[in-house]
Amino acid sequence: MITLPLSLINSSNIKDLPKDKQLKIVSAQFVSVLLSEVFKEMEKGIYKSNLVPDQLGESWYRQWLMDIYAQDAASQNFGQLVKLVETQITPYKDLPDRTENFSTK
């Protein structure tokens, strides 16, 4: 299951920005989610003994930490990947806005 990083900009905030800025934000968020999933899969490969059991909330904190690492990596180290995603979705920037279908009431 894919969980989104905590600091994603919601649709009401992003609508006020120019289209090129929206594309940059969405591209960076996509790369962040992708990296978060990669980090979580990498962590599954680490052997963990049952000598010290997990504390309450430790798995939630670890997942949150992977999301923060992914956001940081996407903003600092993966600028080329963000630009590649941005160029790939640029032709679709004139599609109609469908965010009203996902609003919560």
C-alpha cells in the first residue's frame, strides 16, 4: 500500500499557483512517494532479530522517517529525476481540473 508523505500540498493550496509551479510540486511529490516506497522495500531486507521487541508506535515512526528521508532526497539529490518527471507530464498540463471529484464533504 502506498502512503503519501505528510507534507504534501493539498489540492486547495496548489490551485492558486501558476501551472509551471504546480508541475514542479507534483513532480517532486511523485519522486518523493517513489523514493519512500524504495526506502521501505530496502528496509524490509534488513534482518531484525526478536531479541528486542518493537515498542508501541515504532513502526509508525519508522514509516514517517522514511517519508521524510524521501522528501529530503527528492528535493536535494534527485533534481534530474524530478525534471524528467516534469517533462513527461508537461503535455498533460491542459487537462481539465478533476480535483472537485475527490473533495471531502
